Amino acid sequence: MFSSQAGPYSLLRRIAVGGMGEIFLAQAEETSISGHSNTNHTVILKRILPHLLSERQFIDRFVDEAHLMTQLQHKNILPVYELRHDQWGLYMVMEYLESHDLRSINRYLSRMEERWPPLFAVWVIKELCEGLAYAHQKKDLDGTDLALIHRDVSPSNILIGMQG
């Protein structure tokens, strides 16, 4: 179970939990998230698991991820608005995308004994590669290569928005 409030966000429900963190759907109660106008805006909160807050390596990894993610601005990468630390824990505030992940879509297609339409499958792979290429080629403001590598490209981490 979780608290119904995280800083200025009302938690709606937990979406997922993994080895290092958990993801929640939340409603912003403030009018601005790092300069973005968001009156009652739905967001995603990605929180480091509370029992890991005593482990410096996990905190450092999470903070580094948030710092890097705020620098990425690409149509195929969900924006991270900010990193917060308060009574609820250490968490990132991310854009919410109404979507389904590839793992869920694959399971649905399997139950229906269907396959991906070939052109759609190629489109998904193309879009995924564009986002990864952008991240891998990203440089900081001084022109230094950030050397980013996505370490968890998996069907559950690839979202297909309702609008494509």
C-alpha cells in the first residue's frame, strides 16, 4: 500500500514495480512543473524503492538517470520534468503518455492467435531505433559525448501511444 500524496501530487494508482523502483500514475496539484503549465495534469512518478534509500549506489544511479533524462528531448523518449526528494521519497516526475507497452500488446496478440502486421512492426522498430540513436549520440553543452546506453530495452519499456 502507498500514501495517497507525494509532495504536490495526488497518487492515483501504482502502475508497476521492479527491482529498483516503482511507477505511479499521479495528478499534479500545482500549476507548474519546472516551467510547464500543468493545471491538474496527469504525470508519472518513478520512485526509488524506499528500502534502497540507504544504499548510496542506488541513489547515485537514480539521480544520474534523472539528470541525464532531463537533457533528452526527442519524440520517442518520455520527458522527465524534474527530480524531487521529499517525505514520500526520491522520485522523477515524467510525462504521462496514454499507451500500451509492447509486452501487453504481444500477450494480447498471442491470446488472439494474431501476429503484428509487418509494416507496423517495422514502424515500431524504426521509431525505437530513432530514439536510441538520439540518446546514444547525445552530447552535453560542451560537446562532450554523454556515452548513453539504454540498459533495459525490453517490451515492457517500449510504449505505443494511443495516437501512435
